[in-house]
Amino acid sequence: MSMHSDIAEIYYDTRSLIFPECCMVCGCHVTHAMHNICPRCRVNIPTTNYWLREDNPSKECFDGLLPITQGSSFFFYKGNSLWRSLVHRFKYGGTWQIAYNLGRWYGAELKSTSLYDDVDIIIPLPLHPIKSIMRGYNQSRYIADGIAKEMGIKVESHAIRRTRNNPSQARRKREERWVGLDDLFRVTKPEKLRGKHILVVDDVMTSGATLYACLHAIIESVPDARISFATLAVTQHITQL
């Protein structure tokens, strides 16, 4: 288990001794076993159920472009929903605990299906060091740690690095997201990935451009590896790339 995961568990155990735990979506009281998401919010989350299907819109975005083994997204990232604001809170607001808890929930769902049984290693999509310092952490790392906690799989965060601090994709038009992605990622430790089934984890899939660049870098450097991905959220009307 990773140090990030251990820190998260210690944080929650210590905090629960002093403060009652609340649902991170609606604020109502919850128990520690609920991972800060109450039953009502668990029912109301706009889940995709993509992880239950080998063929689904997230994975199909890469058909004919990359040899993806499995791919899925957990919930829809849409409108002004509470779940979209929750992503903004852990991505820009410093609340990494939300990313970790949602990762655990997603990991439990991935473990419930046989499609991801043979995953060997989990890799969070890397942030450039400058952006990681500005945010204080890589949110995808905490999502990956949560997934790994439930699936019992190792996280490897140093085998791939981001080579440039490219502009944020959030406010760019769809076609602009594909500009400047050549060699954006580099595999630095291919020996750790050879022959493995790798699950790459990211927070939000919009155009899929950045995720594509990372997956492509792995496939080019480690052709004998199998590649899958899991994104926490996905835009509702995602289309063929």
C-alpha cells in the first residue's frame, strides 16, 4: 500500500475522533465506513455503469487509435451539478480527501467486475512538477490510491513523467486540446512496466486528448504491455475522437 493511502487512512481515523464525519456532497452525518458519502448521494450520483461493459462510450473513443484492453469512467461530469463542483473542489480547492474517497468507491466497483481482475499496476496521469507544486498534489494520484486500496494493486507514480507544463485544458476549445501534445509524456522506467497490464487513472475525460497522449507514450515505449484506463468522470456527450 502506498504512503499516500496510509496518510489518508491516518487522517480520517484521527479526524473522526475530534469531528463528526459529514457527507462531502450534502453535508449530512455519515459513518467512517461510508467514506464520507451518504446513502442518498450514493443513489443520486449520475453513474455511467461503463465499468460493467467491455464496449462503452469512454473506451470506444480510442477505437482504431490505440489498442486499449479496458476503459471506463465512473460518473458524468455535467452542468452545474454537485458532482461537478465536487471535482472542482478536489482539483482546485485543496480537498484531496474527496479524490481519495471517490477513488475508493470507484475501486470497489471496478473490483466487482471481472474485466479488471488481471490489472498488475496502477499509474496516475502525471502532472508537471510546477503544476503539482502549485496545487499541492496530483489529484489523480489520490484517485489512484483510493482505487488501489480497494483492488489491492500497487501504484507506480514514477515510471512516467510529464515533459512540459502545457496550458490547462479546462477552458480550451475541443480542437485546441490536441495542439502541442506530441511527446508530452515520457516513460522513464520501462522496466517496471514490461509485460504488465497497466491501469492509467485520470480525473476527468473531456476530449480524451491528454489521456491519449499518455497512453500512446506507454504503448510506444513498452509494446508488450497491455493498457487500460479509468477516469473518475466523463462529459456526458462524449463522442468519437
